[in-house]
Amino acid sequence: MKIIKKIKEMQKIADGVRMKGKIIGLVPTMGYFHKGHLSLMRQARRKSDLLVVSIFVNPTQFGPGEDFKSYPRDLRRDLRLAREIGVDVIFSPAVKEMYPKGFLTHVDVGEVGSILEGASRPGHFRGVATIVAKLFNAVKPHLAYFGQKDFQQSVVIKKMVEDLDMDVEIVVLPTIREKDGLATSSRNVYLTKKERKIAPVLYKSLKLAEKLIKEGERDSREIIRSMEELIEKEKLIKLEYIAITDPGTLKEIRRVKREVNVSLAAKIGRARLIDNITIKI
């Protein structure tokens, strides 16, 4: 397994692989691998001649007061796990390599990046879209793999790829969960034992929404009210938002008539957690 830190070196390797007609797969990460990351890597390994995993904690997607400096990092552990799966290349550039002095250009993803997570974290998706575009230019993947846990992120990236005619296929794979339903996340490490015990109520509320819709409830406000009542029983949880949206546009839906995505964000102690499910009628 090679560890590459320079963009030009990564591009040279990618060019050589593409010239041979072989497939490059990319799994973009911020490191501190969990079961969700490893699942993406295993799926990508099956379809890729060259499997690249990027590790880069991207400063431009963190807002003021967020956890950029304290975000969990353990490169030695990440490298061991990547080797076990059979990753070919770890692309782990420094911040100065990705954002050199004088860097000015950013990707603005418009309305789809300014709602939901974008409203709670202004500028977040501008940073996400910019770094993903740079990773695509460095690694030149045919396939790029993302998890559904970050559903809005996948919608934003698909829109960017479509609008900017990028030659890459976006593959979104199901959320990996713990046995009690909590979505795997690097930020779960922030939870105390008490907080970890109550955190699965977020997924329970999503499953409640699914149950209500399957039983015929169509009023989004009533569904959200029921979810809020369940979550608010746990006093340590500070709910930020719940939204029922169109999975393609992320526009909020008042009456459920077709497939919808139900998403939420909440703070539990130091951890800010997000989750979602897509519900078919």
C-alpha cells in the first residue's frame, strides 16, 4: 500500500492506471475509520483495479466553534485497517498541499447546500464540494463511494458532478449501524456512556416516522411532532431539526405522497449527530 501526500504524484499514478484501461475507485474520508468507512472500502475493492482512500480533515467544511482541531485522528490505526482490506493507495495530503497560499476558488452548490445541514452549518457544503472536487481532480476516479448517513452530502455531490460534467460515477451505499440502531460515526467517540445509551432514540424516531407513514399518516407536521415527542423524552438531547423532504431536491414536503427522506440532527453532549432514512410508500 502506497502513501501519497502530493497531488502531482497522485495524478501521475492515476493517469497511468487510466491509460491501461483500468478502474480507479475512491473512498473519500476524514480518517478515524469506523465500520461505515470499512464497508465502503470493501464494496469499492470489488469494483476497482486501483482503490484509493483519501484521509484529509478538511478545514473549510468546519465552521467557527466546531471541532476541527479536536476531530478524532489516528493515522496509524487507519493505515492498519486499510491494509487489512487491501487498499492500494492512501492519499493523505497536508492542508497546505490542498489549500496553498493564495487559494481563492470555491464551489458554491446553491440552494441544495444552504438548507437543512447547510442552514445549521453555513458554508459547510461549500467546503465539502470544494474539497471533493479537488479530490476528484487529484485521484481521477471512475467511481467514488459515499454513505447514506450523510444523505444531503451525497445529493450535493451528485448535483455538482452533474452540473460540472465531471467524469465520475457516485455510488451511495446504505448506512452502517450499531446493533441498537445508532448510525456509525467518527463523532460517536465523543459520547459518554450515559449519552451513548440514549443516542439510539434518534434512529427509533426515524423508524417511528416510517411506521406512521406505512400506516397511512400523510401530514408531515404530525409525523415530525410524534418524532419530537419521542426524542424530547431524553433530556440530554438537544434537537436541531427534523425534516421530511424530496430525496432528489431536498425540498420539504408537507404531505407525503411518494418516496421521502426523513432526516434529523441533534446534539448529545459534545457530539453533534445526524441520521436519516428514505421511506417508500
